[in-house]
Amino acid sequence: MSSIPWVAEYVEKGSLHEALHDPSEQLEWHLRLKIAQQTAAGVLYLHSRSTPIVHRDLKSENILLTSNYTVKICDFGLARLKTHSANIETRHANAGTPAWMAPEVLRGEAFNEKADVFSFGVVLWELLSRQEPWADKKPVQIMSLVGVMRKRLPLPMQSPHPECPPLFLQLIVDCWEANPRQRPDFWRLAEQLSFIKMNR
């Protein structure tokens, strides 16, 4: 019996995380916006399936970039199908990466696709700041800060990027609502991001 070869697509730019922390990558605003728009469209596809898929580990390391900065979302090892229940139970031993996790997941509560929305807000923050989220904090500290104390990553009073409009900052804030019901869905996020003009 012959084995079936394993085939994977090669993505030239590696992960978004690598691109954001590579000093040689300029990542002009129109590219950052393109990445945000395509990531939102990709997760919208997952959430819009007849049986929605919740990624559960959406972060810059799981967003891959081709040579022309086309987004490929990867690593579905923690993904869950949202079947009959309105929510999915959290299993702390296998629930995601704390710096990107929604507060309800950090607290070990049931969650739904709005947990991916919170994580997407952290990705937008990364695209804006090019910094590591909660870089100086340990996982247990993040669980306390975000899950219990309702702290969020610092946002600049004014955008650090001259082409970034206030709407982009507002979307980050909206994604980080403590009540999951008050967070926008990915249809709304994709729509709002499409309103932002890509200046070249």
C-alpha cells in the first residue's frame, strides 16, 4: 500500500507575525489594510458556512502571506464546529494563545464566534503598532488583566500611521467589547474595512 504524499502550499512571505517584526519589511498602509480586509473576508467565510467554524487561535502567526501579500489563514488545530448549541465549551488546556484570546475564553466560559472577533481586534492592533501584544506579560498575567480586570492593549490617542483613519481605531475598540454580543460580526467588519480607501 503506497502512502499518499502530503502537499502544502508555499507562501513566500511567511507569517504576518514575521513580516510585522522584520525591519526590512516596510508594510505600507495599503498593504496593512489589504491584509486586514482579506483576513476579515477569510474568517467571514468560516463563520458563514452552514455549520460555522470558530477558528479559536486567530493571530498574526496563523495568517500567512504570499509574495503579493495575499492572505492565507492557517492552523485549524483548535477550530471547532458550532453545531446545535449557541456556544462552545472552553477547554483551558487547548483553547488558544492568551495574548489574542477573548476574555470569556480566558475565564473558561462558553464562547461563540465572537471570540474570533476579539482576536481579530488584536491582529488589527498588531497591524497598526507592529508590536507584540502583551510582550512584557506572562500568560497568567494576561488571563487576569484581560479576563478579570477588563484591561485592553493601549491604543494611541492619535494614529501612529498618518494614513490610518479613525475608523480603523474604532474597529479595534469595537472588537474588544467585554460583552461578546456587542462585538461586530465579521460581515460588519468586512464591510467597514471595505469603506477605508487604500491609498497608494
